[in-house]
Amino acid sequence: MGGDSNGSSAPCEPSFVKMMPTIKFTKLFINGEFVDAISGKTFETIDPRTGEVITRVAEGDQEDVDVAVKAARAAFDHGTWPRMPGAVRIY
């Protein structure tokens, strides 16, 4: 005896199984902007429920990390955030 609770013999597939997530961001976020990897490389993101490819995402490597670290250092050294009182930073 299978199926759903209404007595039907058809399998009951939860609605969440059919829903695909909305992919908003596939690039690297560096220096306040979404950018492609310098190398142009990407990797597949797989839906673990189905094994299907959801999208491709930018694959950052050492060059991208170097750019991101340099941007973060500049923001910390010259930006307003590190000079704000701690109570203000939490918002």
C-alpha cells in the first residue's frame, strides 16, 4: 500500500523536489563588485537531489585572491569602517 494519504496509489512527490533555486550570483565579489575570475575559469554547481548542473560559478584562484586581499587591505587602511565605533559596525 503506497501513495499519498488520500488513498491514491500514485506516488506523492513533495513540491520542493520540483523547485529549482533562483541563482542570483555566479561571480566573485571583489572590491564591492561582482567580477569574473581573472582566468575565466568556472565550475559546475550540482543539485544534490538530482545530480543536474544548476549553474556555473566563477572559480577564483591565486590571482583573484591577491586582488581581493589588496582591495580589502586598501578598504581597511583608507575606508571609514575601521574608524567607526564598534557599536556602529554591528548594523
